[in-house]
Amino acid sequence: MNAVLWLSGPSGVGKSSAGWEICAQLGREGVRTAFVDADQISLIHPEPGENTHRLRARNLAALWDGFRAEGAECLVLAGFVDTPDEVREYPSVLPDVAFTVCRLRAPAEELRRRFLGRGWQPDLVEHAVAEAAAQDRTSYADLTLDTTGLTVQETARLIRERTGWPGATAPGPGRPVRAEPAPVPLLWFTGATAVGKSTVAYEVFRHVVRTGTRTAYVDLKQIAMLRPASGDGHRLKARNLAALWAGYRAAGATYLIVCGEADTDETVRDYLGLLPGAQPTVCRLHASPATLRGRVLDRGRGGGPTIPGDELRGLDEHALHEAAARAAAEAARLDQAGAGDVRIDTDDRPVPDVVAGVLAHLGLTPENSRA
């Protein structure tokens, strides 16, 4: 089969949660399935002049080659779309892939409850409600599903039942992925589980963007969500990172910020083999066992934004304490190995303070971080 299931709808309606659940279900059933959050493949600022969906579509096509090389049979995409013309951007670059577009909806009060329940950017709740009202006037989807009162699992089941997805389609030919050979200023954030890599990396990304440098951001975990998993995932992550960077470079990016585990300096070199000419700085974040334990427990108990595929969320207390012990051992091993070019301690430090420390170590300031 060679199919994409696209879940759309307003912010907070549950696209990512339902999409990841479908990916996980199919993975358990033995269907190798990839998952992509559309927001994660268009993180470049200042935004290029072209249509954002055109960039996302090209990057999705590039990622699809990487997933296919790892045996993926189908892909679940979660992302907002407004019009049939925007939808058509995607089949235009993946002509051999069957797309099924499903719009998720919920009434205003239900949407407000879910949006505020995320605990993230509550000031945007009314914008999301207005988005939902506008979506109800559209006709781009193959299926519309009202998710009021449904659990994530029930939503996933109904989507699969009503679309018959993934179905069977003739496989299309893959396209080779070529890494961009030009020099790449690359800032890579790594560290143990729950040390705060993605939070700090994204804040640094926002800082560099404010200098006017067109900068791309990639969370490695978010571009290699494949179930059943394939080994340690580094081969898929490296291939998809190279594919995304080629797309971002074509869109004018001159700086790249990456966040993700790099257990050894050798791992980083393996990635750079697909990014010839890259100029990397690896920034390793560190935290004590007590700090890591607190962060693991907070995430596992529902703290912070809901992220598809979060391996900590929902674990019982025993499993969370085991995960915290593994994170502490991981941090100790990285520290002993002296991994990375820069070590930043995050104990008892708020995120802005950690970000300031990163910038100070790297010489990135509002005046001189222009690439």
C-alpha cells in the first residue's frame, strides 16, 4: 500500500493525538506506519515568500522516501489546511500516493475545554474557536468527524472504520534523497531524556530568528515516528534530516538548529556524513539525577504540552521511576564521555536563564548571531 491519511481541523481538536494513536495501532498490527506533524516540517523563519503548504508538501515528499526506505507502508499526517487548493499541493509532489483527508471538528465549548486543558498558549483559545467556525464552512475533506465526547482511541477507531484506511494501493517509485552540499551552520542540542532539549532548542531558534537570519528547526524525534520502530532510529532520523535540510536550503535557510539524542560523538558524525560541509556545534544539556527525576515524573503525570509519541506520558509510578533512573545513567555516561562541544548545566535554572547560558557560550547575541 502507498497511502497518506491526513487529519486536519482547528488547533486543539486532537489531530496529533488521534494521528499518533492510529500510527501506534497499525504498528501493533504489523503495518509499518509513519507519523508526521505538519508543523514540524515547516519550522523556518523568517518565512519564505512561497506558500507554506508548498514547502510542507516538498518536505513531506522528501521524508516519505526516508520512511519508505525503512519499510513504511503508509503515513499519517496531522496538520491544518484551509482550502482544496492547499490540499492539492501535496498530491502534486506525491502523485503515486493515495491521500485521504479527514477533518476533525468539535463545538466551541468542547474546543475551548480541550485547548485550555493543554495548558499551552491559552491566550490563543478564541483564535482556535474562530478557526473552527471557518473550518465548518469548508469542503476540502473526504470525511468530517465530530469528536465530541470521544476518547482518542474512539476517534482513531471511527476514522479507520469510516475511511477504510489504510487500504491497498499500488506502490509508487521512490525518489533519491540528496543532501545539500553547501556549508551548513548547525547547532545541535542533545542530552539525557527529560533534560529539556526541545524546550531550550526551540527558544534558541526563536532568538536566532529575531536577528533576521532565516533559520530552520528540526526535532529529530518528530521526523522519525515509525511503528513498529526500526532499530535505534538513527538511520531514519539522519536520512530524514538530510532530506528536510535540502528542502529548507532551497527555501533560503542559512542556519539549522537540531534537537535530539546523540549518544556519542560518532553518532553525530554519522549524521554529518549526510550533510556534507556542515559546521556543527553540539550543545549538551546536563542535569542532576534529582532534577531529571522531577522532570520525568512531571511529564509522565501530564505536565507540559501533549506531544505525540511521548514515551513518558501515562506511565505508572514504578515505570516513571525506572525511566528517571535510566535518564540519570544516560546523563552520567554522556558526562563521563565528555560528549558535545559545549556543556550547559540546567539544574535549578529557568529556561530563559539556560538559553542565556547557551547564547553566552556560543557567542550568539542579538547583534552577532546572523549567519
